[in-house]
Amino acid sequence: MSMPFTDRHIGIDQDARRLMLDALGFESLEAIMDAAVPAAIRQQTPLRTLPAPATEAEALAELRTLADHNTVRRSLIGQGYYGTITPAVVQRNVLENPSWYTAYTPYQPEISQGRLEALLNFQTMVSELAGLHTANASMLDEATAVVEGMLLARRASKSPSNTFLVDADVFAQTHAVLAGRAEALGIDLVVLPLADTAPDALPECFGAILQYPGASGRLWNPSGVIDAVHAHGGLAVVAADLLALTLVTSPGELGADIAVGTTQRFGVPMGFGGPHAGYLAVRSGLERQMPGRLVGVSKDSDGRPAYRLTLQTREQHIRRDKATSNICTAQVLLAVMAAMYGVYHGPDGLRRIAQRVAQQALLLREMLLEAGEELVHDDFFDTISVRVPGRAAQVAEAASERGILVWQQGADEVRLSVDETTTVAELHDAVAAFGHEQHGTHGWFEHGTGRIPAALQRTSEFMTHPVFHTHRSETSMMRYLKRLADRDYALDRGMIPLGSCTMKLNAATEMAAVTWPEFSALHPFAPLEDVQGSLVMISHLETWLAELTGYDAVSLQPNAGSQGELAGLLAIRGYHRSRGDEHRTVCLIPSSAHGTNAASAVLAGMRVVVIATTETGDVDLADLRAKIVEHGESLAALMITYPSTHGVYEHDVMEVTQAVHDAGGQVYIDGANLNALLGYARYGDIGGDVSHLNLHKTFCIPHGGGGPGVGPVAAKAHLAEFLPGHPLAQMDQHPPFDHVTGMVGAVEHRGAPVSAAPYGSASILPISWAYARMMGADGLRDATANAVLAANYVALRLREHYPVLYAGENGLVAHECVLDLRPLREATGVTVDDVAKRLIDYGFHAPTMSFPVAGTLMVEPTESEDLAELERFIRAMIAIRLEADAVADGRWPEGDNPLVNAPHTAESVIAGEWEHAYSRELAVYPADGDRTAKYWPPVRRVDQAYGDRNLVCACPPIEAFA
């Protein structure tokens, strides 16, 4: 390559850097960092574990070597993860398309209509398959969806009971996650074989979870159990296989209140555990208590249908410790893939796939019975349990030798799950593993229903909307995906300066390995010998991240930042309880904190006490000390973000952390703003005991339109054993391979799991591995300095037009700046919403609105943008200020100006008479520059209140758009 990767990643070149530094009055990057970052927290220890930066070609070659140390056998393991065929048109046009994977959560609906429509397709597909009224826009995985279903049942149930019933036939990983979460909240779990328990024998409960079909493959009618749960005043949660629901009676028709599960087998590779889009659907009456994100239909200012996030948008910021959930995002990219799998195949295609699976399972049954094997259950969809007393390990080993993986359930039972990729030859190999060579040939009826009982066969329709019946040819599907992508604004169009979100480059080389089958086709419970390459890569990341943050241990299991928060707080809880300090339950959180902090603390069984912040945005030391005195013996933890959510380096942070330690508490430092610190200071050195990081911010995993994410949790040695473990992990030791000692790591994580898979969203970890490997320690440090330079340059250039609300030492900000628009509103009547929507006309995604302070914009340009793009944004903001002044001066009416009418669609300036006080040209071409690059929003300003009052969360009829 002609340039090192660092220069490809960092957008500011040498000449631009000189210009920006001169404007700010500094000689060098080091000089500005010396002035911005308090000397007391500066990192003194050189980094040793991260190797010298690799070129792009070298990094890919090393990843290929790691991939070659994985062995991909044909998986018949099942247990919630199945082989699937990703349609090539979806892989190329969604998964590998930066128009989809570089977008952000659709908080600005006018420039997010494409992915909002895709998510509405997802919600419609899921709700109709589940037979329930409303589905949300995805969950993190099946196990956490079950937890959220339990918590929803607890909120909505009228039962005074503290008991939640758990079907003994749920997936093992689901039970493990559920048990850990229930324990922290004081919920009593009672495990029962619900299929074999008389309904009138069920104890009092506020809810129950049933697996449908069961982990053993058993398919039975749970309606009697559901009725009994209702009789106790509880809610029934059914974890259902979506593919099976094309053939079996839906949970809603059986009486379920809530359905949960995963959409993984709808075209999303297993990926060694993720990421995948979980789902949650509810009956009518529960939609306003749902967790997560929900897409609804509203209208724009011209009265046309328009999509938006509804009800729960930014719920944690509003309700904080009273939020329904700590999940502030979803698995949007994976939900889009699953939805488009449904769009491409349609209900008939999905039914044919399911029938083929069911018939192959039936064929496998006949082959096993012919061989004299004993089956555990007669009725099933895709999974068969075989009773093999004392032979389970032998059968599993024999299958592995034939390239087949099966599930060993104890010493006496083997389970085999077929999927859409299974071949007849593989069925023969599987049966041969039991010691029976097959000499005949077997076939099946393509469109049968296998061993699904007649009473459970589905008769109701699903996926009836035209979108699921239109795009059968690849040409049509390709064009549909292109139309949706063209409606959205993503990083492939321009800068997304969202504060606290770090929308940096997601380089193509970093993304390359995601679809390699050696990473994407691994089952998360594949045997240790098959996943050596992935475990070595995970070891590298754990080691690098630990050193970069100043901690001793890292878990990559949390599959979102919110889950990393929860894992860190649960580690603190486990530590206190191990010392007999069960009374330490108070968590101190600054009033400026991200809303998920408080929500996570509550879910970890803690009580939130808010501490004040000063006018400069720092933690109020006097109030902190007063709260410590008040709650000293009960103090469990302090949660802070560093740099703060106000975008400044707090000078007194070590006084803050020391005060908490002196009182026996632990310090949790939220790593959301690590992009301003990496290479210059480490959380573990400034008093942190545990932190979560956001690989989808600092380490380049793309945001995907609102997911996936990875939220590793890093901790000091005394908390390491309380980090999330997993009963099905290939190894308990961390790192799995210590490349410093050449041996297995010495730390065991024994905490409750927070994700369904042992290593979380493992298939996207090569992205962060490649970023760190190609940047090296010096490159990561340079990225931090350039991010800080860019933010301070933007603050300097806009300060005379919009006050910069907070600054740290020497008047400098960290990696983001908060622009105060409240004086603008007072002077002109122009609101922060008006400015955000007008930025669309100028070709920009708005910065973060009204966080951490209402009426402000928080701008984070990142290190990846070049000076030309920074200047384009600056010019747009200055021009908008001048437009607002024109309103104040009376040149345009307060109710009719380009700001209050923004954004302007092409139709709005072409159709009909133009009766506004400003010109059509000013409406849509307000900025100088290349007009051929114009982004045209597909809708006018969306009516937010209308969408909440008139809740519609499924695909509207085509006539609505006429």
C-alpha cells in the first residue's frame, strides 16, 4: 500500500493539521493534548502487548491464519443456533453495504425512512408469525429476550407472587442467563417439566416461560399450562422458533401474552454466537410496556405516512432508574437481514423451507428407528432426541469424525437438529455415528409436515402484506433494497457528528473477515478443538483491551454497551456479597449520566442515588462527599463517565474515585467516551475498578443503523472472577491463550452470563481486532489526539455563533463539544429541532439533540473526517445561525421560514404554487458546493406526537401512500 493504514483512517492530513493547530494556538498534537488532558491522569506506562502496526494486507493474512485454525463441521447441534442460507442479494446489498451498516439509530426519522421501513417489515413478520398484536424492532438475543419477557410479565401481572416458572425444556443458555438476572432482582425461579405437569398442580406465579418446541425437540400443546398461569394472574411467555411457526399453531393462538426468541435462522449466520436479532412480541394492551425500540407509523407535515421510533425512544434518558429496560438499542442490521429473508422468500417460501426441514427430521427419525435406536419424543419439528445409555460421548465422537457435530445431553442422550442446509448424505453420516451404516437410500415428501401433531398444525395466515409477496426475482429484490438505502443518510454520504456516539470510519479491510465461513459458520457450542483460531483472536483482544484500559481482565461476552454496564455492576455486586457486604446496594450516579447507567444499576439490584454536577459539568465534590457520608455503609458503587458526558476532562476525577474507595465502594467508569482517552490515560490508573467499553464506537464496529454492538467489560483483578462466565463455554480461563506466557490464562470468570453465547457477538470481533492490529499503539494514540483536535477546531469556529456550554482546562473540550442553542431560541424563536431538521437540507445528519442538556447540540466529529467535511459542517451551522437571525430581524415570518419548514423534499418545492417567504432555491440548495451530490429527504418533518397518540406498528396498506 502507498500509505500506512493510520493515514487512511485519520482524515486530517498534515497540512490540515497544521492549519487547525495554528488556529487553536498550538505547536503540535502533543501540545494540545498536554493542555487538554490533566497531567495527574496522564498515562506513564508504555504499551507493550500491542504489536507494531500491520499493513492492511498483513492484517488480512494474519486473520486468514487464525481462520485456518478453526474447523467448520456440519452442525446438527441446534439448541437455538442453526445453519441457514443467507440470500446472496441480502448479503451483498445489506450486510456488505455501507449504506446499511454505517447508519446510526434512526433518531432522525426524516433521513432514516429506509431502515425504518425495513424494521417495520421485521415487526410485521414477527408479530404475524407469533400471532400477537405488536412486535418490537429486535432484541439482543433470545436469552436476553426471555429475561425481558420475564420482567415485562412482572410489571404487567396482577399476581402478588414473586415466582416465575421455567420450563425444564428451555435452552441451557437461556436458563443460565435467566437465573443470573432473576437472582439480582430477588425473583424466585421454579423449574418444572411443564409438559408433564398437571396444570392444576402449578404453583402461584406472576409468569412462566415455555420453550416451543422444547430444547429436546419435543412439540406439545401448552395451552392448558398457559390457562393455568392466567388463572394465577400471571402472564405466559413462549420462546418460539420462528421457522417452526410457519407450520405450527402460533403462541398467540395458544393464549400466550408474550412471545420471544431469535430470528437467527432467517438468513443470519451462526457466527460463533452472534450477532443475531432476538425478538419480542406482545398481545394487545402490553405494547406501551415493551422494552427496546419500536417503529411506528406517523405522518409528515404534508400529511403523508412517515415512519419513526415510537413510545420508548430515549426512554432511559427520561425515566432513568424507572425505565422498563436498560437496552437502549437493538440488532438493527441483523433484523434487517432477517426481515429481507422474509421479504425475499415470502410466506410460501418460508413454509416450503420449514416443510423441508420437518420432512428431513422425519426421514432422520425413520432411519434411526430402522437402525433400532430409541427416540425420546414422538412429536417434533426439527430436533430429535435419541436415548443412548452410556454411549452419548461415543456417538458424538463418531459423528465428529464424520464431520458432523451433534448435541450431547449428559451421558445418555444425543440430540440432532436439522436445518435448511442439511443434506440427506449428512443424515446418513449422522445415523452412521450411532454404529449403523446405511446401505439403502431414503427420500421424503417435500411438502409434508413431518411429526407435527394435527391438532398443532397451523391454519392461520401470516405475512399477508404485499411487501412479502412482491420481490421474488433478484432484480426486484435488489432494487427494493437500493430504494430503501437511498432514503437514508449514512456515513457513506457524509459526516454524522453525533456526540457520545463516535461515528468513525468502518474500514473495508476491517469488515472483510466477517463473512468468512471460518468465523461466520461456527456454532457457539462447537467443541474446543474446532474453535482454536477464534479463541486466539479473542485472547489477543482481551489482552490488548486490558492493557489499553489499565485493567487486569476483560470479558467480551456482553453484546451491547448496556449489557457491559450490567455485567460490570453485577461484578461489583458479586464482589461485595463475597465479602459478606450484602448491605452495600447504593449506586451513586451523576445527574448528567447516560440514562442506561441508572437503568442498569436497578437491574443489578442496586438503589440509585443521584449526585449533582457543577455549572462546568463536573461531579460536585461537595455533594458527592455528603452522599457518601449519608450512605457510607450502604455504598456499593459510583458510576461516572470519563471524559464526562459534557465532553470535558474532569480535573478532580482522582479525588472523586478516591473518596468512593475510602468509603468502601467500587468505581465503575463508563467507557462511552474512550475515544478521547485511548493512549493518553487509562481507566484503571485513575481509580476505576471496572468499565465497559464500546467496540462499536472506539474500535470501529459499525453501528448498523442501531446495532449490532459489543460492550466488553474490563476489571481489576479483585473483580475478575465475578465477570460473566458461561456454562457452555469452551474454556473457563481468560484469556483462553495468554500469548505472553504461552499458556492458558489464569483467570476464571464465574459470574452469571449476560448473553446467550459464551463470547457474545463473536463474528464481528475480527473488525476490532483488525483495527487495533493495523493502528498499533501509536496509531490509536494518534486517533485520540486527532479526534480531540477536530472537536476543539469545531468549537473554536462555532463559538461566536453558538456558545460552547462546557470546557475543561485551558478552555478546551475533549472529543466533543456541547453547543448551547437556548440563547438562539430566546432571541429568534428557532428551536434545536428546527436547526437539526434544517441541517438535513444542508446535507448533514444532526448532532445529538438535547443531551446531556435540553436545548443543546452535542457535536463529535471523530478523527476520521477530513478538514473539508469539517468546514462544510461549520459553514452550514453558521449559515443556519444567519437564517435564524433573519427570522429575528423580521425578514422572514416566525411561522414561515426555511428553518421551521425544514426539511424540504423535492416534491415540496416542485408541486403546486410556491407561497413561502423564501425561494425554492434557498429551501433545497442553501449551501454552496456540488449540487449533484444533494441528499433529498423522502419525507417532510415527522409529527412525533401524532405517532404516539395513534399507535400503528405494522406495515400500513399501500393505499396509505397514495
